[in-house]
Amino acid sequence: MSKILYLVPGVGLSEEEMKRREALACSFLTGSGNSVVVDDVTEGPSSIESSVEELMSVPGILKKIDQVQDGFDAVIIGCAGDPGIPAARELSRIPVIAPVEASISTALMLGDKFSVITVLDSIVPAIWHLLRGYGMEQRCASVRVVDCPVLDLAGNKDRVVDALVTEGKRAVEDGAATLILGCMSMAFLLMDELAGDRLDVPIINPAKVSVKAAEMLVSLGLSHSRVTFPRPNMEKLRGSVLKD
Amino acid sequence: MSKILYLVPGVGLSEEEMKRREALACSFLTGSGNSVVVDDVTEGPSSIESSVEELMSVPGILKKIDQVQDGFDAVIIGCAGDPGIPAARELSRIPVIAPVEASISTALMLGDKFSVITVLDSIVPAIWHLLRGYGMEQRCASVRVVDCPVLDLAGNKDRVVDALVTEGKRAVEDGAATLILGCMSMAFLLMDELAGDRLDVPIINPAKVSVKAAEMLVSLGLSHSRVTFPRPNMEKLRGSVLKD
Amino acid sequence: MSKILYLVPGVGLSEEEMKRREALACSFLTGSGNSVVVDDVTEGPSSIESSVEELMSVPGILKKIDQVQDGFDAVIIGCAGDPGIPAARELSRIPVIAPVEASISTALMLGDKFSVITVLDSIVPAIWHLLRGYGMEQRCASVRVVDCPVLDLAGNKDRVVDALVTEGKRAVEDGAATLILGCMSMAFLLMDELAGDRLDVPIINPAKVSVKAAEMLVSLGLSHSRVTFPRPNMEKLRGSVLKD
Amino acid sequence: MSKILYLVPGVGLSEEEMKRREALACSFLTGSGNSVVVDDVTEGPSSIESSVEELMSVPGILKKIDQVQDGFDAVIIGCAGDPGIPAARELSRIPVIAPVEASISTALMLGDKFSVITVLDSIVPAIWHLLRGYGMEQRCASVRVVDCPVLDLAGNKDRVVDALVTEGKRAVEDGAATLILGCMSMAFLLMDELAGDRLDVPIINPAKVSVKAAEMLVSLGLSHSRVTFPRPNMEKLRGSVLKD
Amino acid sequence: MSKILYLVPGVGLSEEEMKRREALACSFLTGSGNSVVVDDVTEGPSSIESSVEELMSVPGILKKIDQVQDGFDAVIIGCAGDPGIPAARELSRIPVIAPVEASISTALMLGDKFSVITVLDSIVPAIWHLLRGYGMEQRCASVRVVDCPVLDLAGNKDRVVDALVTEGKRAVEDGAATLILGCMSMAFLLMDELAGDRLDVPIINPAKVSVKAAEMLVSLGLSHSRVTFPRPNMEKLRGSVLKD
Amino acid sequence: MSKILYLVPGVGLSEEEMKRREALACSFLTGSGNSVVVDDVTEGPSSIESSVEELMSVPGILKKIDQVQDGFDAVIIGCAGDPGIPAARELSRIPVIAPVEASISTALMLGDKFSVITVLDSIVPAIWHLLRGYGMEQRCASVRVVDCPVLDLAGNKDRVVDALVTEGKRAVEDGAATLILGCMSMAFLLMDELAGDRLDVPIINPAKVSVKAAEMLVSLGLSHSRVTFPRPNMEKLRGSVLKD
């Protein structure tokens, strides 16, 4: 029975939307008895559409994880920029799931190259930078956008699905064998389901995959390696940057 | 409720050992109602310790998958050489799980580099070749061996665990953040559990990970991309190479 | 005086066509006194247009090489998928020539990047996979097709040559400095000669290059390294997978 | 006449040490009339010895740059983890100098591979991650440590220089042609000068190189490309994450 | 006070043009008291538009450096093919600046990928070869040409600037974040300034950057590493190939 | 009937030694009627043990090729630094064989990685630079030396063979599957034959392989691609750098 925290790294979501996502996240679970709690941070951006917002979301993420990790078995960072991952893993004992990293891990089992489809041009270089950090630049056929701000996605679902289908087809021309949704708000609108019938290649939903990866690692009793994510001097951190 | 075939690509296992593995594989499942069936091929090697045996196991694998895939939701190729994967995916509609590929996908979420620990020197170049084909050569710190033939593993469990611990420590010196067991018979002896307390880095068990990956892909409704694994001319194949 | 076996890894060729190829292969020889014998396997596909057929051709190849290698100085695997190469080299003492590998070795002396021109889309990912295994993905500008099944090539020679010229020009736009014919049946139709005047870049014929490579290695007294292709337990193999 | 901000991304330095560094930084200037101002952030870690501290330093950096960039011609982020670089460049119009990036740019002109010598094991993976993000993993021979916390460096100068010489010699055995000091506090202790006579390879001081790089870019009239660092929606940012 | 030699590796320039370049090069200096002397070789090509001319320029370069290095603090090889760099560094004690290498070092601080814009198609493969030797092939988005011989550049300034703008825009479509002028004669026509207003990305002028790099290395007291550029047997060289 | 020029790029060889090499080179031929002529340049180094000497050998090579190519079918540059290859191919219509490039092409057919064994430490970085230019750095396990100047090799044959065996064994520990002799004088002492019985891996002799490669390309009617080696403006070259 694993308890998973899905951490929204911003302050923009309504209580209602959080509940909606929690219900969906729970529906993605495989193991009976497992559960997902959706929670947000106390400081952070309203949405993440730039490296600035991505990095400004990290302190809230780290403080929250430090405070609540004892009550959970795994934590998912709820942003497709995978913000703060190395730091979060350093201070966490429980597995920290990075949605794009988990999506890539899935994509590698399904085909040679993948494309990422995200929201806006302003975040595209940050995604390439993320992929390079993962050593996955050569496996990415392209990063494409539906050209819609995060907070406008829900209100423009049809247009966004159309854009996803159009860009997905272009991504296949770029050489993509699979598509990764590069935005968690897109993922919780279940765009993989909406666009799936209109595209011939697998669409990977990072919200679903993150929940599965969290369950898997917990049940395997595996967490990140201290070779790559060494335990920092926690006393020093709690006396300084992690102090509220 | 997904039904997974774990296909042993050889003819060496006793009925009893098959049942033992089936029970274990079922214990690795996360979803209630899911099941794993362990079955073997009708033609193939007694064990796989060379590229020759690896490739000689492929016809049996392909014929079996072609015959039984309608009765299953996913199939795991039960060998850490991932034999015949591209071909198996071409002719299969259901997801085909490659144990080392799935283990790498897990390892990438846990640390920078991994090492593979397998049985004998004679199979080491084949593993490097496999990793190169996956584009993962740079992520592999080393391939090391416990120096014990597959069929002697069960009878030398203590010695093999000792060797696993010794080689695992050397692998960490090589730069490995995680270890992948490079043999399914080692995996079903649960060497990750036996050696886990004596090593400071995560040990990835390909048998466990394969079952999890199969469940995950089935529940996500995802299978391999036809961009990378195009559907062959099945009529031609069934009239020729797949004919019994 | 070296005696070279050109092994057709399928059962589709008529005796007449085998004789025609043998005469041609002999005409590619440089050393007087050398000879090429064309022979086929006893089990295998009628033509190779998928990974399935490629891998199903391997057992026939391995058994034949094991049986006849004492009578030859080198063996050429007669398929541009280079099927079964690691295994064939493990069990062979004489050099085993892989036509695409030998063609790449030649291409590297003639220009920066090469493109492969093969028959059908269904085999393109298998060729990329082969190139990745050789560490040559970055050197390949593109893999293109003439869109004609293997068994229809001879009957559509003009159309195929036209397609080769068209695709060859596109390959040069892709960045190719040289072209490799990615099908042995195309090679034996001498498409390099037919298209040569209409293309400004070298066309590498894998049949010709394979014969030259075989002669060269034999006369240098060189065979593959046991570091990469370790000698397997032959007694075990002959008692199991290599037994007829 | 360029005015350069050297921004200390932490709150640990005494006013006196800041003045000392400012005097040194000014002494590194090439152009007469140019000046360096050393300033720190209002929130941040006391020293940076983990990814956690590195990422917790970013909000202070970004807010400061946003507030003061109009008064300067270039800004140097005073930490050898190059914290927050993509985000800092997104919101900055003036060039933002990353000390390790600038040191690598210098190292590439002096030899094939470099090694980084930093303070503690706990920060080594973060440096490898940084190098991977720069596409420079293959050019780095090793990352080594003097094994001394940042705040203890000044009080253990002799011991640290000895360690630098010892590790520098090991780095040359690793294949390094040049050495990069991987800590700004080491750089301001002028360890390149202290160890220079005892090592046969160039030692690159990131503090000195950063000042030179800042001067150079300003005098060339060059700043970072908006292709890689697109201008974010500043109105949104100033209404949210950049608001004090 | 550093004295820099800018060595023109050919015999084509008029005394007047040499003086013009010297005045410009001096205007690129940052440090007061520093100076640049422009000089040419006694044997060499009239302009460099092929690998042949590039390599034929090397003996003149090496002999000149050997003769005059005692009178200078650094030397710039005045050709964007960076001719003879490894050899020049072997025999030189003072830093030898390679204009394209220095430009890449600058480009890496400004954006992800760069494109090189040079004169003629005949020199494009040589530039790719140079980039490959620097390990920078993956960072180069494209190499493009203004299609004008070196000696015709000055007389066709408007047309060349137009071509630079057109090709620069195409380079951005290729993925370039920055542009490097791939010809020193283009650089001394100050094409970065002429085209700068019409292009949205930084244009890197190798003449300016080379002067800055020379000043920087001299003032840092750094020269190339003997690990990569070992000191040759100078007695042997002066008795043979360096003898006039 | 092909006529091959083996061009010694230096002035150090006695007429007698040239004749000895010519006889040996002819003995490496496969095709009856083919011939090798050994000739040297009129200007160049006495031996090549540094990048300086390598590059100083190029003008002599280029002038000779330009003058004599009409009388030959292929030319081998007789130095294991492959000096001047891009330029030689630009101005040559006949195939230009680069001994190390040809040896690598052979090594790739025999095993995964190779090591190069050359004469002196002073030339090791030049060989790594050459390999990087060929995109082969990752395939090279190590470059090792017998520590003997070129001109002392013949007089110290036993010691050199011992060193070759010792270094060859170390190279195998480095991961080498094959060894390439990195010096043509070593090659003409037939060190592959002398050391062959004492080493378990293939030793590739660049002199032998170059003769075979020349014969092969001539008989295939293939020469280098003008995509990579564009034809320069020959009129300009002959009026300037190629003029005697």
C-alpha cells in the first residue's frame, strides 16, 4: 500500500482543479490500496512557461518534500520541466519521479526516437536543455508546441487537440516514433486519449506514467542511487536554506 | 485484468522450475486480477551463454508469439540478451517486454550510469552489442561477470552472491550508480534481495521490472510504435518462415 | 589461393540464379587462383524484407557455417542486413564478411557520410538498428528505398534504376557523399554500374566489396578478434542448437 | 568603460571578504576604466556544496539581476555551479557570465580534455550534470576534490594547495591537459598561482576568466542569443515570481 | 603590455591592406599599452579557398612563428581554417590563437548551436572537418556560404552583406543561435557590424574575438598544455624542416 | 592492371631502403599484373615524429601527386599520420589511400575497439587528433608507444618487438580487440608477423592494408566523393601554391 504525493510546483491551481487531478491520478493507479494525494507548494509561479518560472518553483518544492516525505512513499514533481530533480533527490529518501524522465523511460521501450509536444515556444529551449542533461538529445526528434499558454489550455481544448494532432504528424515526419506530452496540464486534460485515434503513434501521458513509475519503484523497494544523488549535509541545510 | 506471457526462450527448464518462476512472477504483479503465465518454446537452447545460443533462440520465440499472442495482453522475452526484440515487435500487436531494455529504463530514473552483472565472459560482448544497439553504451559503466554457467547458478547460490557483491563493488568504482542483473536465472534466484544489504547502490532485477513494465504498458493501452517496428507482410511470413 | 563461400541466407533462389551470381562473384575476384562458391541454406526465408525474416535466416546460416567452414577460407553472408554476424563469428574460425559492414568500411575511405538505398520501407528501421549497432548512426545521412520487393527487382530493372537515381540525388541533398546499395539482389543486378553515370557520387556495391574484403582478409591472414567474438562452448552448441 | 556586477549567490560572505574579492576582481580587469562591483543576494545559502544549495541560491540571483541590471553592463554569477544560468539569461539583457562555462571556453583553446577540481564529493555529481548540460561530458577527464568545505578553505590554505597539486597530478593521469578550479572561493584564494609552479599543466581560475569574459562580451557588444534564451513574459514574471 | 602578432598565412595582401587590418586589429584591443602587429609569411597562397591552400600555408606559418616568437606574447593565425594549429602550438611557447576555435569558445557562452558562414562551397567540407577535429560537429547547425571568392569580397560588400543576412536567416532556421563569420577577410570588412541590425542573433567576428583571446591568455599567463601539444625535438626540426 | 604509387613523405630513406620497401609492397599485391612503385618527395622531413613534421611533409606530397597522378591508378601516402589527406584528395582524381584510415576500415570488420601502437609520446596527441577527425575517437581503446625513434627502429628490432608485445597486451586490457601499427617504418619491418605469435589479437599492418585498399578501389572503379573533397580551382593552384 503505497501513498504517493503528487506535488504541484506552483500556486495557480484552484482547490477544485486539485481535487479533479487527484481523482484522475488515483484512477491511474494499478495497485489496489495505493493512493495519490495532490498538494501544492506555498510559494511558486502560477504556471511554468519559462526557465525563470521553472527555477523559481524549486524552493517551494524542496521545502515541501523535506517537510512531508516521512508521510509518503514516493513523490511526483508535477511539472514537465522536471524542476529541481537533482536537489529533490539529494534531500529525499523516497523516490522522486520526474515526469519527462519517466516518460522518456517509457518511450525508449516503444520506439527509437520521441518528440515532445509542449505549450509555448518560450519553454522549448528549456526542454532541450533538460534532454541534454539526461543524455537524450540524440533520441529526441523534435520539440514542438501547440502554442497555447498553460492557463488557457482547458478553455481551448478542441483547438489544442487539433494543434496536437497537427504537430504530432509533423513530429512523425521529423522522425518521431512516439510523442511525449510536455506539459502536465495537457496531461490532465487527457490529451493522449483525445488525440490518440487521430495519430498513428503512441502518445505518452506524463501524468499517467509518473503514477505508474512511482508505484513501481515503491513496490520494488528501489530509490535513487546515492552515487548520483549524494546525501547532503542535512543539518546545515535545515539550519539555512530549508528553514522556513 | 491483464494476462502476461513470460516466455522462456529455451528448452532447459524443468516443469517444476517453470512453476516456481510462474509463482514468483505472479508475486511481482502490482494489479489485482493480473496474471503471469510462464511457458517455454518448443525449440531452442538449454541456456544462453553466447550470441549463437541467443540467436538460435529467436525462431522459437517468434513462432510462439505468433501463435499465442491473441490469448495475452503482453509478452516478456525471458532472457537478458533481449533476443529477437525487433522481430518480435514487428509481428506482435501486444507489447513485447525486453528485460534489459526495461531494466535500463528503470536505471535511468535512479542514477547516471549503470553496470550489468552477468554470468560468463563469453556473453559480455553480446551485452555490449545490445547496449550499443539501444544507444546506451555511454551510460554503461561496465559489464562484469560472476563467472558461473547459467545451469550451475542455483547450486552455487552463496558463491554467486559473494561474486555479485564483489563485482558490484568494482562496478561502483567503475562509476556505476546502479546495477542490473544480466541474467534471468540470476533474477529468479532473487539475487537483488540476497545481495541488497551488502551493496550501497540499487540492484535492478530484470524479472521484477519486466513484469511491472508489462502491467504498465497494458494498463496505459500502449504498444510499440509502427514507425520503429513496421508491420511486416504477415501473409508472406505465415506462408514461409512462421509456418510450422 | 583462397576459396570463398558466398552463403545465400534463404531458400528463394533458383539454381540458375545461383549460378549467375557465382559467375559474377568470381568476376569480382582480384587474385588469380581464388574462387567463390555460391551456396544457400537448407532452411530460411524466400527473401528478407523484415527483421522477422532476417532473424529467421540465422539458424540456417549458423548451421551451414559450422558444417562447411573447414572447406573454405572465408564466408560472405549474402544479405545486406548482415544477419547473425556476431554469432557467425563466434563459431567460425575463418573470416565472416558482413556486406553492409564491409561497404561502410569502404565508404569511410571515400567521404564523410553515406546513405543506404534499400528495397522497402519495412526494412528501413532494421537497417538503422544495424548501423546503430556498428556505431555508425551519425555517419549515415539517410536510408532510402526504391520501393520494390526483392523478388520483383529483376523484372523491373529500369524502374528500379530510375528510383535509385532519384533517391540517390535526394540522399546527396541529405548530406551523403557516397551511396551503399542496401540489398544483395540489387547488388547482383549491378545497379552501381547502371546508375553510376547518372549520379555524381560513388555507389558502393556490397557484393563486389564483400568479395574484395574476403580476399583481403584471407591474404592478410587476419580473422575476427576473440575479444569481441569469444569462442563459445562448441561441444555444448553441437550437442544442442547446432545439432541437425 | 564597462561596469561588471560580480554577484555572490549566498549570504555567507563578510563585508570584508566581499571588499577583498572586489579588489581582486578589479585587478583581473584588462580595460582601463572598467570596474567590477561585488555584491551579494538577500536570500541564499551560506555556501554551495550540494545541488540543494545550488538551486536554493537561484531565486536570490534572479531577483537581484532583475532589479539591478540597468546599472551594469554584465553580470557574473559568482558560483562554480553556474546556478540559474538559463533563467538568468532569459530575464537579462546584459551578458550573464557562468564561471565554469567561461573556464571551459578557455580550456578548449589550451588542450584536449580538462579536469575540474572542486571542494567536496557531495558536489561532484552536480558538476558532472552541469558538464552534461553543456555537452562537455566527453571533454572532461575527471572531477576531483580537495576534500575541504568551502568555509574552511581560507583557514587551510597550505593543505588545500597540497591537495590541489596531488589531485591535479592524478587528473593528468586521467588524461587532463588543463585543470579548472571548481569553486569560486578556491579561485579567490588564487590557488592557480599557488599551485602553478608545482603542476605542469595550465590551471584555469574561473574568477579571473569570468572577469575577462565579461569585459570581452561587453566590448564586442554581444549578449546571449534569444534563440536559446527566449525573452519570457516579463509582465507576468514581475507580477508573480519576481515580486518581492 | 602584450604584443600580439597577427600572422597572415598568405602572400596576397597589399601593404596598404595589411596596415588597414593592423589599425583595425589594434582598435579591437581592450588593454591600454597592448599592441597588434600584422605581418605575413614569405611563402603561401594568395587566398585560402580549399584544403590544398590551407595546408600549403602551414610551412610559412611554422617558420615565421619559430623565427619571431621571442618578440611577441601571442600569435593569431589569420585564417578561419585555423591552419597548422597543432603544429604551431607544438613549436610555440606563446599562445597561438585559432580564430574559429576562439569564435566557438565565444559562441558556446551565447547559445546552444552556431552556424558558420564562409565564402565558397569549395571550403565547406574543410570547415566541417575542422569542427569535427574540435569535437564540435554536433554543436554546429550548418555551414553556409555567401558564394564570393575571398579576393572579390571587398569589391562586392553590399552583395555580400545581403547574402550574409539571407544565409544567416537560413542558419537560424537550421537551429543556429549564433553565427560565426568563417573568413578573416569577411571579418575585417566588419560584416558583423554591417549585418548586425538585420539579424536577430549574435554575429561573432573571428578577428575581434582572436584579439581578445590573445590579450586574455597573455594577461592570465596561460599558454597551451604540453599534454596535448608536446614540445617536439626542436634541434631536429631546426636542422631539417624549419631550416630556411 | 593497376599501378600504385607508394609516396614516402620525407627525404630520409636511402635508395636501398626504398627498393626494399618496393619489393615488399609488391609482395602485398593480390592481383597479378598490378604493381607498386615506391618514390619519395623532393622536400620534407627525415622522419615524422611530431605534428610539425607531419604538416611540413604536406607540400611535398601535394606537389608530387599533382605532377605524377596521370601515370598512376592510386597513391598511398606513406605515413601513419595520414598527412595532407583532405588536400591530396581535393587535387587528385585517383584514389588516395591513408594508411591509418584504411587500417581502421579493416579493424572495424574484426572487432569493436582498436588500439594504435606507435613510436614516441611526441606523436600520440597527433594520432588522437587524427582519430577525432575521422569520428573514431570512441572506437579507439588507447594509443600506446614502443618508445623508439623512427630512425632507430631497424637497429633495435628485437627490443621493439618486445615493446610491441608488452604494449599490445596492455592495449587488450584497455579494451582493444585489434591492434594497428601506427608507423610505416614499423610496418615495413613486418612487426605484425614478428609479434603475431605472441599476441592473441589481430595486428593490422598499415602497409599491407594500404596496398590492398589501393588495389580494391582501383578495381572497383571507385574514387573519393567530390561531396567531401570538392575539386579546387586547379588553375589558381597551379599558378600559385603548386608551382615549383
